[in-house]
Amino acid sequence: MQKNVLEYLENIINKVPDKTAYADDTTQITFKEAYNYSRSIGTYLYKQGHTKEPVVVFMGRSPNTIVAYFGVVYSGCYYVPIDEEMPRHRIELIFKDLSPSAVICDRETHASLESYGYNGNVYLYEDALQAEADEDILSSVRKKQLDIDPLYIVFTSGSTGMPKGVAACHRSVIDYIEGLCEILQINENTVFGNQTPLYVDACLKELYPTLKYGATAYIIPKSLFMFPLKLVAFLNEYKINTICWVVSALTMISAFGVLQKDPPKYLHTIAFGSEVFPIRQFNLWRKHLPDARFVNLYGPTEATGMCCYYEAVREFNPDEVIPIGKPFPNTEIILLNEDNQVPEQGGVGEICVRGTRLSLGYYNSFEKTREVFVQNPLNPCYPDLIYRTGDLGRYNEKGELLFVSRKDNQIKHMGHRIELGEIEAAANMHPGVKIACCIYDDRKNKIVLFYVGSVTTAEMAQFMKSKLPRYMVPNLLKNLDTMPLTTNGKIDRVALKSSVSK
Amino acid sequence: METLLEILEELHPDVDFENCETLIDDKILDSFDIVTLVGEISDEFDITIPVEEIVPKNFNSAKALYALIERLIEEE
């Protein structure tokens, strides 16, 4: 039985050693190269004394970064991606949370790393590659690796302002990848076009299926997602046939009429998720790519990648939502109402996930982990964990699961999962801000920050950009004289929300 | 031009749109901004920006963007 994700790589190099595994517009890496380079990096890290610990990978969005991840795993460690897109404040928080003793960076990120006050070991990717792979070391490391050991830690938004590191193990990722490949019908002819950053679990969809089948994954430059014609030209140039994108990237193409003018020629599998797909846009896609498969995916990082899927084969009316469907193989979804009971048919309940896919929890935070990774209340007999997503769902008449809303102030914006509380916490760090409140304008898809204090919106914008990743920076800032309050003295979010949606 | 600057400044109050000529090159605008701008410009000026015009050179500065708007108004 497979117990390590690297077995995908070790199996495939005998079949298609010289095929391109990962590429972008400047770099190409074959399976054999990925194997050789990552074994070198693994040996190098191990010889520097690193095994069974987190190793931060601080590199750009490139095929080399993926090789660095595998290298970290070969050393017996687990990778923690950070990215130049993250602002200084967030990177500092992550370093503080992890206290890593090793960071791998490339020549570009090396210079900026020095300014974070990080005192541990720093290794250049280019240097680590030069090491000679040592078979004895690598095989003894592997013998000590269990499938329940962490593979990675990725950071997700935390409502108090502290990002949470979700750790996932090999077993969960293998379970996910096996199910995903079956659902998306991945094979050796698959050509992926990656849209998501490499520092979130979303990129698992391209990384490991590519290894399993000897497929190819192209990393699409982020700048192309601003210019739809160029984006489709890229898809056609590299004959990309499979994409797993956030909805906003797909609607960028359909809303500007590119499907009529210059449709993607090779696309046959389109997976999407993280956001509601506006039906008018979805129908445009279906109309212009009638032979393609469209699959809605749903899942929180805490349950490793995606845990529900729905193949959208029927017509949808503009007032309908595309279901999130049914659970992945070897995964169970339980709906629980406020009394921890299963609601009646059609009733709303919190979506809870059960299965091998549950991640290990939040790194360095047993307390936060125990709040949401809890004993299955329907099973009083033996330990049986479920993850409470905080998402509310219900089943329609066809027995398909629908996403209804969030229980709290978490939102999805441009496919990113964001806690509005984290944005408020950042705003409150400004000494001139007396009170701040953040809401999401669903109609215009804008994050709106209201604040009281003697700070200009220009100053505030700059401050927010220094504290938060770009995708979390408010799209509209409103400096108020007073904050509207409810009769209980709480901030009146409803009043704020209606003030922008007028 | 005033109206355009207002739209831009609402999105990024901290950017000097009158003088900046590297809005795309320096990653000041992102894909969310482009979608929002195209929508708000279409509404405000009552024009349609064809997809062929959604290219970096038209969005690199407020001046370039305004020239595009004027050109599209004339063509209508």
C-alpha cells in the first residue's frame, strides 16, 4: 500500500522520464529532473541536520518551487510555503508561529528574507541542487516516514488576526488525489493549466495527479488573469485540456465575450469552486464548450483539498445554485443542526466532514484544533473525529448537497477564503483608528472597510497593504464620523451592509 | 478625466493616478481591479469596452485608459 506521496514520482520516472512534468513560460522540468533534483535537495537538507521538522519554502511561483517541496519531503521534513505576495507582517507572524530552523529560498527571494529578522538556516535552492543524492540516507529516511506524518503546512486566514497553519499528512493527500483523479478522469494525456498560488492546498490538484499519471502541468503567469484574450491564447498555445480554477477566473473569460470570439480549443475538463458560479456565466461556458465536463468542487483546507463534487450535466435556471453534490469516495458528509442532530430532509445543518481526509489540525494550536475537530456527536462508542466546517448546507429534492451560507464572518473573495475579523484586526492595529468594521458587498463583490479615526483613506490603504495579502486588502474604504451601533451596543453590520448596497 | 480618476481613487486611494504610468507593470492593479474598472467605466460612460482593448497598454496609466474611453465614445 502506498504510504508516501513521493511514490507517485518514483513510479512514473520509469515510464515517462523525459516528459515535461511542470512548466511555466520560462522553465520546464521533466519527471527525471524532478526526481534527481528533489533527491539532491533531500540529501542536502538531511546532511544539514534537518528531518522531521517544518522547512519553509520561500520561492516564487515556478516549477522549481514544486521540486523544492519534493526535496523537503525527501529529507523527512514537511514543507511550509510562503510567498512574496504575502506582506511582511504575515510572513513575520508565520515565522513566529513556526520558529523554523530551515528556509529554502531562491536568488530573488534571498535578499528580502534577510529583512524579516529570521535567524535560522537559509539554503539557496540553486546550491541544494548541486548535492549528490545519497541512496543510503534517502532510504533510511523513508523507512522512518509514516503515512500519518505531515506533508505540508499551509496558512489560512484566522479571525483574530493570526493566520492558522493547517497541517496535512501523506495519507490524507493520497486519499484525496486517488478520489480526485477518478472524478476528473485524469490520465497521461491530461495537460493542466494551474491558476492557483502554490502556497495554498488548491494546487494539490495539479501537483500530485501530474506525478501519478505522468501528465503535464503548466503554471499560468498570474498577470494573464487580467487579460482574457492573452489567457486563452496561452491555453491554446500549450494545448491545455484540464483546468481547476476559481470561478472569478472563468467568468473573466466568459463575461468579456472571449468564448464567442476565440474559445479555448483543447479544454475538455473544467473544475471550479470556492465561489458561487453565476448561472448566466456558467451557461455561456456550457453553450460554447458543449462537449466539456464541468465539475463543481467544494472543500475546506482542514479536510485536505476538496471533499464534495458535482458534475454539472443539467441546465440551470438563473435563480438556481449549482449543487456541491456528494462526498468524494471514502468521505462522509454529516449535516448537524444546533442540537447536534441530523436535520429533517431538506433542513439546514452545519456541513461536517468525516474520513481519512481530515487534516492533522492547526499546527502549534491544540486549542483551536479542538474547537472544530471534534468527536462525532452521533457516535458515543469510540474516538471518531469530524471537522466542523462552519458552512451551512442542505439537501435538495434530488438528494444533492447545496451550500447555503456561512455561520460566521468568513467570506470567499476571488476564490480566497477570508475572515473579515482578520481584516478588522489589521485595521485596528493602526494607532489612529478608533474602531473598524469590515463587511462584504455580495452584489459588487467588494470587501468594504468602515473605520472611525483621523486617518485618510490613502494612508489607510497603504497601511492595509503592508499588513495583509493583496487579496485581503479592502476594495473600498469608508472613513465614518461614528460607527452605527445596535441597541445592544454592538456594531450594526446590517446597517453598514445596506449603506453600500444602495 | 475627473470621473475616471474618482473611480480609480476609490479603488486605490493611496495611488497617484495622475502621474503613475506603470499601473500594470508594477502590479498596482490586479485582476479584480480590471474587472471592476471595466464594469464601472461601462456604466459611467455608457460604453462597451471590447475584449480586444483589455490589454496591458490601455490600463498602464489613467491617461491611456482615458484615451481609450474617448476613442470608444467617438466610435459609438
